[in-house]
Amino acid sequence: MLAAIRPDSWNLPLFLHVLGSTLTFGATATLALVGFSGLRSGPERAAWLRSLAFRIGGYVLVPAFILMRGGAQWIADKEYPGNAKTPGWLDVGFIVTEPGAILVIVMLILAWLAARRPGFRGAVAVPWLASVYLLALGIAWFAMSAKPGS
Amino acid sequence: MSLYDWLLFLHVTGAFFLIGGVVVAGILNLAAIGPKRRPSEIATLYRLIRFAVPLIGAGMLLTLAIGLWLVHESPWNYGYDDAWVIVALVLWALAGWLGGIDGKYQRRTGKFAERLSAEGDVPTPELYARLRAPRALAVSYGSGLLAFAVLGIMIWKPGA
């Protein structure tokens, strides 16, 4: 649909943004799955799964998040240059990604501590935070795709 | 919101489910290939991969059904005979076919890892060979890359 109404120069930033978003969704879902599995496992298996959750966060989620947010900023700058007023659906995206960055950082710190300390109680928060972020991503893709109110 | 807006949301939801599921399976598969994994660890990762299957299935269905509906509802005069629509459908079918082959292979590998796990949890060269079989990896990651290629076609719509 948008190809007919947007300049070709917007395609690359849009592709990178959507690619980053889907990778972020997949990485967050994996983190949640591995995290919940770690909570149900015995001590030895839990330690391995917690370490795996941290590595997924660091090696996949963070680069994917940067790609999503960088692509978003790139296309927003093209579509709404300077001080142009941004529509509500775009603001929803920023609301999800900016506090979302803090959530991802908190998740990573907790996952790191959980990977290092076997008895760390905060480990339980990691998959739940990932689940909350999945929900937030769902709200963002609703706003970005359906553009309600525009 | 118009019908078109709702369809676009559902189509994008399908894309997120499909590619998100592919990413989940890809990450866990890659983790299973890691050095010195015990069969019980590999079996755990393959059990988790099963959660990606309904996500991928729902994504395949939503992207196809809603995508075809979107072409019909589009106010931009898109047609089912447009090159980008045909190429996207061919790549979608190819990705699904390769994904199906990969799914069967992965299920057998998961069951093999479960069996070894129950029989002393000692890894065998056969298990590692299955995990690292170049042809199986090409099919697995090839199907995922095709899904990403369809995403690119949806953005650029070459020829539209």
C-alpha cells in the first residue's frame, strides 16, 4: 500500500525498522521462553538457561532493538523533518521504544545477575519483563500498522 | 478505522508472528549447535522450539489470507497478476515447503536427543552430525531467509 504513496528513499529505513522490530519481537519471545523454562528447572539446568537468556539478550535483543529504533528515527526524520508535528501513532512508537530501552537494560542487568548468582531472586522478573515488553511491542505494531486516528 | 486499516494490522501481525517464530526457532537451534551440549540440554532447547511452531503456522496463514484480501481491497490498483505479488507468493510457498521439511527433521533430532538423554545423557557423534548437517542447516536457514525476502518485497514492491 505505502509504496504508492511514499518516496523510494524511505524504503530502506522502513525495511530496517520493520526488520529490527520483528527481530526484537522474536528475541524478546525467546528470552521469555528460556527465562520461564529456567524458573521451572533444577539448579544446574536453571543456571545454564539463565546464562543463555543473558546471551540472547546481549547478542540478539540489543542489536535488534538498536536496528528497530535507529530505523524508526531515520524514517521519522525523513517523514517529519525538523519540528514538524508527529501524529499520535508515531508517538505511540516512541513511547514504547524509549521507556522500552530502559526495560531492556533492566532486563539485561537482571539476566546478568541471574547468570552469575545461582540464588538470585530477581531472575524471576526476567521472563515477566520480557512478556510485558512483548505486549508493548504488540501495541506499537497496532499503532504503526493500523494508524488509528490518522 | 477502515476495513483496509484492520486488514493491514492483521497482515502485519501475521508477519510478526511468522518472522518472530522463525527468529525464536533460529536462536534456539543455534544454541543447540553450541559445543559440548549434552543431549538433555539439546532436548530442552528443542522442546522450547515447539512453542515457535504455532506462531509460525498462524503467521503463514495470516500473511497469506489477509495479504490476498488486502490486494483485493487495496485502493492502489494492485492486482493478483502484479509481479511483486506473484514473486511474494512463490517465495512464501517455497519458505513454507522448506520450513515443513526442516520441521520434520528437527522433530526427529529432538526425539533422538530425548532418547539419548534418557539413556545416560551422553552425546554421540551421530547427534552432533544431525545438528550440524550442512544440508539441513541450509534448508532451515534458507526457509527463514526467504521469509525475510518476502518482507523486503512487501516494502519495496518492485514493479508496483
